[in-house]
Amino acid sequence: MGTDEPARRRAVFLDRDGVINKNVLNPSTGRQEAPLTAVEFELIPGVGDALLRLQRSGFLLFLVSNQSNYAKSKSSLEELDAIHNRLLRELTALRVEFAAFYYCLHHPEGVLDGYAGACVCRKPSPYFLLKAAAEFDVDLAQSWMVGDRVTDVLCGRAAGARTILIRADGAASPEAAPDRVAADLAEAAETICRTTAERLSELQIEAL
Ligand SMILES: [Mg+2]
Ligand SMILES: [Zn+2]
């Protein structure tokens, strides 16, 4: 019976800023943050190849991004849309296909009605991963969450996925306790593909 059942899909859930595109220095805060305009949007080198590699290894790709700049009145919906459209255009040109893009536009300290206060979807909530699992028949135990913040790791773990923290300096992050640490998405994709291949060969040996 088991072999007649269609296999559930594996997925990689990806944070956006600092993983797929570069963060941008915000002069008013002095911090590296999400781009505020499409002109500032720039893919990190190697991201296209890393995503293609995951896609060809059978992973569905999902974007899971907190975008609170509208709730904070720092960005308009048109600007957020323009950034999303640029991302989509660049990925499409590279033949990378995402199954879905999930954005949380809320923020607890937001100022705009309807976007301020608590919400169900802001990471570290696993809301979007659980939604994807239900809608795309994703097996979360065979899936990964990749992000550059502790909240990304907490989100992935809460959903039952494995987690990779992107740390440009390669330093471990004991407070987040991710399953793996990678310098960038290319290294994360390498880890995911290698781990998956090892696991599949173990399963084949067990089945002998
Ligand atoms: Mg990020
Ligand atoms: Zn939300």
C-alpha cells in the first residue's frame, strides 16, 4: 500500500532579506535592514544557482518574510509590491520558481490601522509553514527553514522543520541553536542536498 501513495513533498522555506537579497544600510537607524525601494533591491551573488539546485533536488520553494515597514509607515504598499515584483522578475529570469510567497505585513508596534498589534503570521510564528504544509502536502519533517535571524530558526523549529542560520561571519549562534550554520545560501543548499542524499541512501540500505 505504502508505495502506491504519492510521496509528500519536501520544501525549503526561505527568509528574504539577508538570505536572498542584500540588506541595505538605513541611515536613520544605522542598521542593515530590508530595502525600502525596488531600486535598492539586489540579489546576493550565487543565490540563483543555490535556488536552482534546491529546485532540481525536488524541493518546493517558499518565501516567508516579515515586512513591517508598511505597518510602521516607513514604506507604501506600492513600494513593497515593486520590490516583490523585482524579486519575481529576477527569479523568473533565472528559471527559479517559488510555490508561494508569504509576507506578514503586520507589526506589534505598527501605527497603521489593520496592521498594528499582534497577528498570527509574524515569524517566529510557524503559521505560513503550517499553511504551506496543508495546501501543498509538504512533509515538514523533511523540510528546512533558512534565515539570518533567531526568529527564522524559532519559526522553522516550531513547525517541525530543520533549520539553517545564515551567518556571514560563520559564527555559531547558541541562543538560536539552529541545526546547521551556513555562510550563505549556496552553503545552505549544499548542506540540504548532501543531508538529503545521505538520508535517502540510509533509507535504501534499511530497505534491503
Ligand atoms: Mg532576514
Ligand atoms: Zn502578520
